[in-house]
Amino acid sequence: MQTGLTGFMNAVVCLCLVNSVILSQAADNMEGNVALSERPIRQSHSLCAGEKEYVHKRKQIVLHSLNTLEINCTAASVPHIALLASGGGQRAAVGLVGFLHQMEKEGLLDTLLYLGGVSGSTWSMASLYNDPQFSTNMDAAVSRLLDSPSVKLEQAVDWLGERAKEEHFSLADIWGVLTSAGIMKQMDLRCLSDEANRNATNPYPIYCATEKHCFTHGPIEGKWFEISPHEAGFTELGLFIETSLLGSKFQNGTLLEKKKEMDMVKLQGILGCAVADEETLRDFVPQWLNVPGHLDSAAKEYLRVWNILDKVIALTRITVKDTTALMYLDKLQKILEDKVNHSQTESVEAASMEERKTLFNRWSQELWAAVETWSQSLDDGAFKTHVSFLIKEVIPLIAEWKWGTTGNFLYQYQVSSVPACLYSNERLQLIDAGLVINVPYPSFLGDKRDIDLIIAPEYSAGNMFETLTLARDYAAEMEKPFPEINDTILEDRDWPKDCYVLEGKEKEPTIIYMPLFNRRNCKDAEEFKAKMDEFSTFQRPFSQEKMKFVLETAKENVKNNKETLLKEINKAALRRHNKW
């Protein structure tokens, strides 16, 4: 009897141990802790373990900052505050640096738990986070932006030469190297996942993109893509991989081949390539071609060639110091301008679809022929070699219009939520998230990051407040809380104030919306429009004077609204306390 009882008890203990192991493994699965070889794709709408740990550490810094500002707060009630920077090309990149610089001066920078960006703001984010301690020394960040020597053309071309050997070489690589070297003045060769084990000195960064196939043809759930030091994936699908695996080869959820992680130069090219969307080309239409009904596919192909060449030349200028080389670039710029800036309206209007196609094809070939003739006329030497390489690599990529190609970890992944546009393609095409919403709201709405307060400096072009209304509509479609936008605010779009507070109720975040140009620094709507035009998104790299002006303007916005910022941060702390 004793033996039987002992055997029974042992069996019970063994069963309990087995159940315990099963439950433990299930818990690990839920937290995404299974080894990569077993399950590289994490399916969840909660934070991954790495972000959770970082945020926990960051809260200690935020708590100390709030106490220094005499805002009552406990470790359990640290508010979740995110600064979400808009896109807007170099205007956004420079404006964000100025905004953060003044936030540090006012003692506000360390109240931020998160820093999110899209498009141009991600260029400066990438540059800032190269310094693990940037939050404590924004003076150095400003100095790097203004005073760093230009990257040499040969360094940029050497980087491109290495990328051209890779499977996923695209126009985003060329865009990335030219914006990194030409605008941000640095070639940041680290990988984003290198930041995964840093201390929490800086706010946790979230970079955002959109997937081109889903942007064009797919459901809203497949559009928004976020990348952090720990994970990369689709926000609304809740499907993620470790960031170090982005670009690797997958099939049906299995990691087939681990590829080298992209560096920050390539990532900047992906995140800021608004021109990858053909509709954006409409912003570059020459006056003679701006005829309703005539911007068909043939015209778009011609505009592709012209615009990419124009930008490659403009950004290459920044990497060149030799006066003879600069003279050659001026000559090429003039050749291109002469080719496109002549009135052809009558011939375009009168032509049939087939005739227009023939016409634009001929003009495209003439552009390439002019470039080829120009390159052959260069004196033999390093400049000719580098330029010839650029032209050789750019031509086929423009023809294919390849942007942001990388391995698709959802290829043939057997999960019902994966849309067809992702399931059937071996490659993702990640491009500028600003094409969806030019502020990274989607990554910060809802329960996942549970944000109390969003600080949103606005550097976007186009209709003022559009980012807010698009985010509101997105939130409604995804059934996520978003504060009410009073219609009277929208009446200010032609001449906005410098600060608006959209008060969040219950689970809605409060949003502090701060346009760069506004009633404080523009005397009327006419001056506001003039400033937006002067500092437009798509133009050649800013002069030192322009950069300093944008920096100072962004700093003044923080200075002028410090009391509002403090008041809303205090309310966010109280709100978080009441949740507990």
C-alpha cells in the first residue's frame, strides 16, 4: 500500500513538473523568448522584453527629471511622454535638433520616455543616437550638424560599391549615402541593433516606414512598419522579428539564411525616400508639363530620370571641394535644366497617348545621352571614376524604380492576418512613412505603449493640421483612442498659432501640437506661406545661414511655450498617478 501510494505521489509530482515546464514554455512563447531557430517571428501587441527593460530603466531618469522640475511623481506613476517628430526633409532634420537642444536647456529633455520619427526627422535621430549620451550634451549635436567637415565623394562611392554587391541594392542606398554624406555630414556605419544593450540615457527611439506594396494595394493593417533597437515589424499586425534579422531570408516563418544587418546609412535612405512614391513626383513637374490630364505613365518615367539625376548632382556637390569638379557639376546641372525648362506644352497637349509615350521616351534617352556625353568629357582622374560609377549604378535602378528592398520575414507565413501583398512577395519594399502620415502617431496609439502625452513639433509641408486629421482618421479605423480636434483649430491652417493643446480624455493621449512657422514668427498668412516656400522640403541642401535660422526658430518655439509644456507634463503625471 505504501509502495503504491508512493508511486502514485511520484506520478503526481512528475505530472506537476511536466505541466510546470509546459506552462513555463508557454509563458516564454508569450514573451517571445524562444530561441531564434525555433520561432524567429514574435506575434504580439505588447512590448518585447528588450523594450520593456529599457523603458523600465528610462523611467528612473524621467522620475529624477520630474522631481527636479518639482512635479510630484512616484516610481509607479511616471507618465509616458513621447516626442513625435514629423517629416519635412532637411527642415525637419534641423528643426528636431533645435527643438531637443532647447528642451535640454529648459530641463525638459529627460522627461521623454520615447522619441519617434518619420522621414527627415529620422535623419537627425540616426545622427543623434550615434552618441550614446546625446541627451546630456545637445551642444555637441548642434556643433556636429553645423561644423562637421563634409564626407568625401570617394568615401561615399566606396560605400556604394560595397552595397552594389548585395542582393537588396536599391535607390534607397543611393538616397541614403547622399543624404548622410551631403546633409547630415557623416557616414554612420553602425547598425540599429547595436543600441539594444545601451543604458537608458536617451529616450527610446522608434523609426517608422511604410511597406510600398501595402501602401499601394494592401489593407491599412499592413501599411505601418516600425523599427527599434530591439524589433522591427508591422505595428497593427503585431508581427515582429529582432532588428538584427531585418533583411534576412525567411519562408513560412522559418529563418533560412541570416543576412548582414543594414547600417544606419542605408536605413536613413529607406526612411526618408518620399520620392519613391510616384505620386510625389507631381511636386516636381516642370511648369510646361503641368497640364491637367497629361501626367501619364510615360511622363512619370521621364520625371523619374530627371528628378533623381537632379538630386544626385545636388547632393554630390556637397561632397566635392575641388573647384574644377564643381565647375563640371554646374555644367551638368545647366544641361539638365536646359533640357527640361523649355516650353513643350503644345506638343504634349496635341499628342495622342502613343505619341506622348514616344516623345517622353525620346526625351529620357536624350537626358541619359547628355549625361553620358558630359561624363566622357571629364578629365581623367578620381572624380571621373567616381561619377562614372554613380551613373552606371543609378541608370538600371531608375529603370526598375527599386526602393528599400529587403527580405520579407512574412513571405508565405501561414498566419491568417498576413495580407496577400505581404504573403506572396519574397521582398519587402520599405519606404518613407510620411506618405501615410507624416508624424509617427500609429506606433504610439493604443495600449501597447500607453502614451499619456505626445509632444508633436510640426515640420511638415502641405496643409497645416493634416497630420492631425489623418492620425484621427487612422485611429478611428483602427479603433484606438485619439483626442477630439476642434473645428475652430482647423480654421487657422493658413496662419497657425505656435502651440495647440488637444486634451485627451480617459485613454486618449493629450497632444501638444507646435508648428515651426506660426503667428509668433510670421506677421501674417502671407509671410507664413513665404517661409514655408523658402524652407520647402524638396530643395538643395541648406546653407549654414538657413540651418542656423531653422535651429533658432525651433528653439524659440520651446522657449515660448515652456510653461504650457510644464503644465501638460504635470497633468500627465497626475493622470498616470490616478490610473494607479
